[in-house]
Amino acid sequence: MSFPRAILKLARPGDWTKNSFVLLAFIFWAANAVRTQGGDVVLDKAVDAMLAFAAFCLVASGFYCVNDALDAEKDRGHPVKCRRPVASGAISPGAAIATGIVFVAGSFALASAVSAALAGAVGVYAVLQLLYNGGLKRVAFVDVATIATGFGLRAAAGAIAIAVPISVWLVLCVFFLCLYLGFIKRMCDLVSAERAGSAWKSPAGYRGREELQWLLGLSAVMTVSMYLSYALSEHAWSLFGPRAIGLALLAPFVLVAIHRFWRRANEGSSDSPLDALRSDRVVLVSILCFVALLGVVLFAPGAGGLLESVFLSQPAVPVEVIR
């Protein structure tokens, strides 16, 4: 493997899709702003949101490099992770760490171009990753909770980048979804090692499939519950009016995707979102339908009026909807 190719693999560009959480605040803000503030304002905010997205891609890649360098010895005993650039010997641990530092520095430069507050958010994320690599990744549940907190921070940083209030509902939805996906990854690692007859053990010391199945069930329920709570909350109604009903109606697609990722984990399939989209048509169709219908619900003219006429006999406030 050539050095440039090893660097690219080390950066894991396929995982940059995970940083799309940075764009959520912009998408929900734009659903109202495009009608009330004009296209120029939305375009300016879009540039800031994309810079924030790029900044988190770089800082995440930087810590992938560091993490792979630190875990190289243990990764050599795993049937899949042994192919990572450092574990396979394609790049030295020192070069991987140096590359990671360059990526992190580039991230701070991009974030600073948007605002000092965004640079601060990237700094908090970097500290969180240092704590993770420094020992939190070796503590069961805490390891995944730390990762999920990092994704919640991404969602908050997206709001910071475009200077809008941070929604606690959005942050919690992202946290519980990523908690679930983190346990999916742990299950994938465990099952793939078992099937290969490898003696690899989780650094965090999870006690087999039973413990992970319980954690997956708990986090899956919390993910769906938090999504529906957000969709039916006064906060969502204040932002979207009756369009919030459409958010709740998209819950079945969330359930389908959650189930398919659980099935893939128990088969030992890759936990990568891109791999899931390429190899699992049900995941692909459910996510495409969710994204397409979300666009209709939030942006299509008349969508709010149609939802109100179908599901509400008269104009109502969100408390009445919940009751």
C-alpha cells in the first residue's frame, strides 16, 4: 500500500458521513428561514455550516489516526481491524500520530474562520477524544457514552456555527441514536472476532453478547422515544407548526433502520454507514425515504396545511396534540 493511500485509509473518509449531525441545526433552521428571511441569509449560514462540517471531519480523522496508532498492537489480533494501516504495517505509529496532529490543526483553522465559539466547540471535542484515548475507552458503557457525547457536541456545534439557539431535544436525539450505533459497533467487533476464531477481546471488557444485547435494546428504545418526544414537543411545534406531525409520522423509517443495523451487528457485518448503504437495500431505501419525506415535510409548500387538515379538526397547540 502506497503512503498516500495509507494516509487516506487512516483518515477514514467513509466515516465522514457521521459528521452530518453538524448540519442538522442548519437544516431545521433553514426550514423556517427560507420562507421568512430570504435566500441570501440562508446561503451565508450554509457556508458556515459546511465549514463546521469540514472542521469536524478533520478533527475526527485526526483522532482516528491517533487511536489507530495507540491500538495497533491489539488490532493485529482482530480479523478485520488487522487491516488498518498502522496494524498492518503500512504506516508507522509515529507517522500516524503526526498526521493526526496536522488534521487537528487544520480543523481549528477552519473552525476559527467561522467563529471563536465554534473553535471552542472543536477544542472541547478534542479534549473529549483525549480523555477517550487516555482511558475512557477501556471502561464498559463509558466508552460508548463518551463517543455519543461527541456526536451530541457535533449537533450543538452546528447550531453554534450558524448562531442559533442549541436545541436540547436535538442534542438528546443525537446522543441516544449514537449510543445505539456505538453498541452496534461493539457487537460487530465481537461477532466478527468470534466467527474468525480470534481471541480478540473488547478493550472495554464487555461480557459477551448478552450484555451488549441488553444495552442495544435499552438504547434503541430510548432513541425512538426521544425522537417521538421531540417531534411531538412544544419546541418542534414552535418551529414547524403542524409540520411537526410529519416528523412523528416518519418514525417507522427510524424503526426499520434500527432493526437492520441490529441484524447486521448480529451477523458480524460492517458497522460502517457507507457499507450498510451499499450492501443492505432495506437500510438504503429506509434512509432515502426518510430524507426525501423529511424534505417534503419541512420545505414543501402546503405540507403543513395538509397535515393539519388531515390530523387536526381545528387549529391546536402542541399540548392538545400530546394529550
